[in-house]
Amino acid sequence: MTGAIDNAKRALRAELRERRQQRPETSFESDADGVKAQLDRLVADAGARSVSCFLSAPTEPGTHAFIVDAVRRGIRVLLPITRADGLLDWAVADEHGDIVEGLFGMPEPVGEVLSPLAVNDVDLLIIPAAAVDRTGMRLGWGRGYFDKTIGSMERCPPVYAVIFDSELLDEVPRDVHDQPVDGVVTPTRTVTLASHRR
């Protein structure tokens, strides 16, 4: 059964990646503005003083403006750094911080490296996704970093995935290790979902 699930995931990821690459470049700026407005509201509503987020790649919904503004407003933002062992280290965001290409070509921060345990102190997790379904099941890009992080947290705060509007689907393929999210943030809305985290 796992082979069929893996194949379904691979096919859906390929389709979603292609769709993202076909988006007009002009739409990414307005999408980033929309994502920032939605994330600002989510953080305010949650009363979050410390959050984890990710540095978006060029074809992802933009998070950079949100991160810089959050740091300016005194919110502690942790950014992930990928490790070869499948875990995530973290660095505290700095509004003028340097960005380098990480292990898999994704943008990552330069700064003091904190252990995977650092994320246990955040009030809200903001993570990337390829798609999310209406039950809260998240399809990632296949490396399992965020599934491992969420699954290992003793006291996991609310988790929201940042996607484009068209990536909230009726259903995504799921495997036993996949972790659901509590909601999604898109350029036009924030949707809280009825996830049932293990």
C-alpha cells in the first residue's frame, strides 16, 4: 500500500510544482502582500510572541516581508536550518540577516545555530506545504522535516501551513507518519481546519 501512496504523492507534488512554476511572476508580489496580511492577523489573534516560520523560495507564497516586519515588532521568529540527519536546527531571524542556500537549495538564515529543541518554545508554527486537504492533512515536499518536528514535540502549538488558494484540496494522499496541521494561510484567507493531531 505504501508504494501506491508514494506514487500518488509523487504525481501530485509534480503537478503542484509545475503549477507553481507556471504562475505569472507579477502575481508573487501581491500574493506575498496577502500572505503577510493574513499572517499578521493570525499572529495577533493568537497573541503569539514567538513563532517559527520559513524563508520562502521564489515559487512559494512569500514570507520574507512578514518575517522582517514581525522582527521589527519585537516578535521572536525562529527559522529552520536543514540537517543531513533529517532534523531541523533553528536560527533567530534578524531583519538584516544574511540568507544562504541550504542543504536542498532552499533559502536558510545565517546566524547562531540553535538545536532542534529550540522550537519547543514557540507559540505558533508556520510551515511550508505543497498542499493541504480539508481534514488538515498536509502534503509536504517529501523530505519529512516538518512531519518529524511536529511529531516529536511534547506540547505542539497551533500549526498553520502557507499555500496558494488553489492548494487547499478535498483530499491528499497520506501515510502513517504524516502530520496534520491546524489550518492554512493563503494570500486571501486563513482557514482553521479540524485536524486531529496524534
